Amino acid sequence: MQGRLIVFEGVEGSGKTTQMLRSQAWLLENQCFQSLKEDLAPPILVTREPGGTELGLELRQLLLGYQGQEAIQNRAELLLYAADRAQHVDGYLKPQLARGAVILCDRYTDSTIAYQGYGRGLDLALIDQLNQAATGGLESDLTLWLDVDAELGLARMRQRGKADRIEQADLAFHQRVQQGFQALHQQYPERIVRIDASQSEQRVAHQIQQVLSQRLTQWYQPLLHP
């Protein structure tokens, strides 16, 4: 059975991680999977970028927690994200997808375009080349874009306490990132589904479950009991 990669994207404070974990719990209880023929229910896994592998955890610490005197240059940052992704795709995502797993991933290629492309101003063609090299062409089956105003998202982050290196960037940077996600949604409306993340956690979860229910039916209907 073909595995599926479902990605959660958005600016800081959009609620990606919370909604990803809620979605995992919901999928584990989903009637669609309970109706699958014997032994066909897929594993429901969660992962993240950066940090979805052992090597990735070290890279995540560099990317988000680095406190050295020498600033991380924008192209160096881009290449570190690409290295994390290459390890993640070949060492985790592709093997699990080959098992038929449904993988929920906190950030993927769209984040690199939004943050390093629109946010940092790096060349989008270069980023596309690096994404292709790092993924070997592996794209998400569905990307859930949790759309929230960048200023509101940052306000949510401040309530959580200490900010990481990326979260500490100024509002203008995060607004450019938001514009990047908007542009990607317009470019790939079938793959990237907008979720209004300005609402309550419960309402956001309901929106996501509606989208997932529709896609699960499309993907798994041939495997269901008659």
C-alpha cells in the first residue's frame, strides 16, 4: 500500500506542532482506517524538520540554538537545512513510506522556500535545485498551511517564553515568510490547503479533520470493505 506524506506548514505561532499531534490522535481513531481490510491499516507517524533523524537533531541545535559570535550566513543556513532534509528523506521518510505509513511532518520543502527564499531573499531557483537534490523528488501528498497573521503568531510565541534563533527575527522577516506561504498556496492550490489558524484550537482541528477525511476517502476507498 502506498504511503502518504502530510506536511504541516506556517509561520511561527501558527499551531503546527499542536495540530499535527492532534491529527495523529484523530487518525489513530479514524473510522476510515478501522474499516480497512485486515492488516491494511497503516502506521501513523509524526516527524519534523529540522530534527527528524539523529543527525538532524544535531543540525537542529545548530540552526535554532546557535549562539556563537560569528553569524550563520544565509547560504550556510540554507545548506544546513538541505543537509537535514537529505538525511531525513533517505533515512526516514522514504523507508517509512515504502512500508505504507501515513507520515505527518512538521515543516518540509515549502518552509525553505518561504523562510530562506522570501524571508532571507535567497534565489528561488537555487532553493528549488537544492530541494530537488535533498528530496530526490519526494513531494508531500498534502500540505496543510496554517494561515495566521505573522504578528499574531509572534505574539503567541512570546507567551510561550524563550524564542529560538529564527523566532527572534524581526516582524518584517516573518511577514515576508507569510507572503511566501501565500504565494506557494496560489501556485499549488491542490497540494497546499489553507487552514484558517486564527481561530480556536478546536475550530482549527475541525477544519483539518474535514480536509483529512476527504483525502483519506480518495486515497483508501479502493481498500475499504464493501
